[in-house]
Amino acid sequence: MNSLNFSEPDQIENGMVHTEKEIWEQPALWKKIYEQVLLEKRSIEDFLKIATSNQDLHIILTGAGTSAFIGLSLSGSYNRNFKRHTTAISTTDMVTHPFDFLNPDAPVLLISFARSGDSPESVAATRIVDQICTKVFHLIITCDSSGALARYETKFSKYIFLLPAESNDKGLAMIGSYSGMLLSGLLIARIMEIESLENQVEVLCQYGHKLLDYSYQFRELAEMNFKRVIFLGSGPLFGTATESHLKVQELSDGQIICKKDSFLGFRHGPKAVINKDTLVFLLFSNQPYVTSYEADLIDSLNDGQKPLCIVGLMESDTLMSQLDKTFVLSDTAFRLDEEFLPVCFIIPAQLIGFYKSLQLGLNPDMPSVSGAITRVVKGVVIYPFNKQN
């Protein structure tokens, strides 16, 4: 597939065979995921019905690194749909300080996201929850049936949702695995209305293709002379901002330093990082109440040191005249529920990171020259845990 206009020899020479393909194939992957969730609807409903029948249930969305950021986008959806206390907690936090998050007497629905499931903290966190809590329900959303997490044996109830094989990225950076697990988690949160979401998924795929059609413009952005990138997003898009900042930083091997924040949070000090070498990328909500606050942030960016470029991504074009560069997905009206936006809004950072990697002479499939970062984290020692620790 010559999706981003690179010849096959160029792909091989520049080490971008996997990452390029994985970025481009996401809309097709999203359709397959919807069909699979629809196919498993009855089994998923049965599992969740038992788990959520517990009035004091604590729903925890967890994962390590990129997989942890999925929970930042989904916690509101689970809280609204199941009317149960929901928090996003990374496995890396849960392994070291489990009693900060777990009540032994409260039942837990632990929703674990993992591309491979082989990160040391993935199984460790799951095991610790089993040790501390008296009632646990495990929902594992993963891309690898042979991973350690998928093979984890527990005395509690467990359901594994396995994504299509192509979601299991071969490149270092999580691409389709991230957006695919995010969509899977969202569809499962709304499993009771899954049939009615077909149109939402169709619009989502249309927006994904439109963003990919903007690839040349994202390449032009990536080739600007910036040294910092700031991604801002509110609500479910804060998770997207968080993953976006990591994606560009990973794919540039840390040569581009990135920061993430919410629109309101950024004004409380972090705005000081802006200088003439900074690219600011704004991920806009499609909720009028939220965009009122987001529009105010644009005005404040003109105070003090001005950034190199301010870019906005939005569903409708209400704010485009105030920005240096805009990407608009709908020329009619708002068509997508806000919580679906994070699934496609990650594509710009993937493309910017990909093109910046090439500009810097790196290998997008394995951009870490020193080997400091790897596809599955290495060197993490898991120490014995008991309830008395």
C-alpha cells in the first residue's frame, strides 16, 4: 500500500514499513472493531450486567503508557452509562501505591488495556487487585491473545475482548492499537445501544479518511522549525492531548519536547513554556459550552511570547478565522458525539510525529537510536507484594 505517497523502496530504506501502514489502515480497523463488538454483544452484556449490579462497584480503567491514556478519554463515558464511580489509574501507579486507589471491601471492575499485555506492570497490577479486593471482575481489552495479560489466570470472573490481528502494531509507537482499543472501550461502555451507533462509527471513519487526506498539510507542519509542541484538549480530548504529546516525542526520539494540558489548566502557569520555537495544537470540543472556554484560550495565546504557529482541529469551523492553521472535519454541522472525537483526533499527532521522524533522519518503525525506548518496556523488576506492605 502506497498510502502516504512513498514508494516501497523508500519505505524499506527509511524503516517506515509498519508505522506508515498502521496509520493509514485505522478507519478500516475501526469498522472491523464495531462489527466484532456487535458480534459479541450478548456475551459482553451478560458479563457487565453481573459486574454493574453491584451498587458500590468501582470501575478502574488501567494500562501502562499509551494504554493508560485510553482511560483518560473513557472515564466519563463509563461513569455516565453505568452510573458507577469510575477512575483512570495507570498500572504504573497501581503497582507502587495500590492502597491509594483500592478499597478491599468495594467490588472492582478492572478494565485493562494492553497492546501486547507483556508489560511487567500489566500482570502485576492485575495480580495486586486480586490480592487486595474480595470481589473483582476483569475485562481485558487487548491486541494479543498470546500476551501475558490475556493468559493471566484469576479466581475471579474474566472477559477478554480481543481486537483484530492488524491492531497489534509492529512498529514501536502504538498506532492502530491505541485508537482501536479506545474505540473498543467506548463501544463496550455503550453496549446497550450498540446497534444504534453504526452511523456514529461510519462518520468516525469518514473523518479518519479526511484527516489522512490532509497528510500533505501535516507534513508541511512537521517540517516547520519547531522544537516544542503543546497539545491541548478538554474532557475526553485531554486523553488525546496526552497521547499526542507522547506520540510526537517518541517518534522524534525526544528531539522534540512536548507538553499536554487542558485548555483551562494551561493558563495556570504552563503557558510559560511558549516561545518562538513552539507549535501549539488545539483539539477542540464540539460542545458549545466547552468551546466558550476554548475560544478564550486562543485570545490569551496572543499575550506575551507568541508561538511559531497555532493549529486547530475541530469538527465544525466556528473558530477557524482566529488560528494560523485549521483542520475542519464537517462542512455541515456537528455529526459526532463528543466522546467519539478522541478516536480520530489522534491521527494528526501520528502524522506529525511520522513526518518529523523522517525529517530528522530517524526510522519511524524504531526511532529510538539509543534503544532507550522499546516496543515492550524492558528492565522493570516486579517485587513481591503482600497486603501488609
